[in-house]
Amino acid sequence: DTAVSQTPKYLVTQMGNDKSIKCEQNLGHDTMYWYKQDSKKFLKIMFSYNNKELIINETVPNRFSPKSPDKAHLNLHINSLELGDSAVYFCASSRDSWTGELFFGEGSRLTVL
Amino acid sequence: AQTVTQSQPEMSVQEAETVTLSCTYDTSESDYYLFWYKQPPSRQMILVIRQEAYKQQNATENRFSVNFQKAAKSFSLKISDSQLGDAAMYFCAYRSFQGAQKLVFGQGTRLTINP
């Protein structure tokens, strides 16, 4: 069983569209994250939720809206997609918000044309 | 804010040899975690090794070991007996003990293994 799973793994779409990426973890962790990896492979935190509560919100455009219906799920919705949104988006989870390592999903490659 | 620096964008090593990847970080905190993650071409981020700053003993995981120098804020990864499957991007990462904290990554080092 995959511990942290993301869907879809690949997404190609036109500028201006709205898209969502879903993430689920079966590790029983309390905290989940979205990271963005740009074309230079740099990984940067976007959001973090702890038990469905938003605890980290980096300087991300408000076109990006995370939603956590329960602590096992964290979805990312992106409105009005722009070329610069093309990247790999990683979901991750950790046991809690202050200890230990993060467990990552396989990433979702978003390409905006 | 904490920063993590990996000064080697690319490294290469002969199969079966030993290679060391460098990482330095900047923090004013005394308690924190340090990690090395591996990202092979499959894109999956895989934890290689972790170190708690309060532990003086360097962490080891099979062929992987770290040289943690707290005063120097240095955290290098040594890979012994390099194998073709070790080829990947390697990321050093920092996480504070205090409050709700994110993982801060370095820029990554691309490791090539030459057969």
C-alpha cells in the first residue's frame, strides 16, 4: 500500500483553466504538506495542515487554495493557471507538526501550455 | 529564517568508491533535525538518513553515514561502496524543533555513478 498517494501524477492543461490535485495518506499522521519543485529542482513549502487546520501558509498566490476534509486528505486547487505554475507538486505527511521526517508522495507534474 | 546550502550542484564517483556530499546550514536554534533525502529519476523523495542535533553520535544507515559538525553547522553525507542505484539528486534538509515547522531544503546535488 502506498503511504502517501497523489492523483493525478501528470496533468497537462491550458492557461486560465482550474485544476485540482488530490493527496491521501494512510500513515495515521496528523500533519500534511504541499511542496512545489521548480524546474531547477528547488523544493519550497506552500502549505501545511495539522488535523485539518492550516498552520503554514507561505507567500503563495491566492489562486492556490488547499483543502483538508479530514486529516488523511489534503487537496490542492489551482484557479486561473499560469505558465509559471508548471512544476512538480509534492504532497507529504509527518507524524505531527514539529517532529521527525516527512514522507512524500510521488509528485504530480503539472504542465501549463 | 533558516537556510540550507549545498555548494556542489553535481558530483560523480566511480562505482564501489566513496563520495561525500556537502551541506551547511544557518540557524540560531540549538535543537533541530537534519535530513538527507534522495530523489531518483522516478521523482519519489526517499529519506536516506536523519540526525537529531542533540545527539553527538553521527547517524549511519548501512552504506550511508553523516559527519555532523554542530559548531560548524555542517552536515555532510558519505556514501560508501557506491552503487549504480545511488544515482540521484540528493537534498539536505533542516527542520526546527520549535512550533509548527516546515522542512527547509538545500538546492540539491546531482550524483552520477560511473560504472
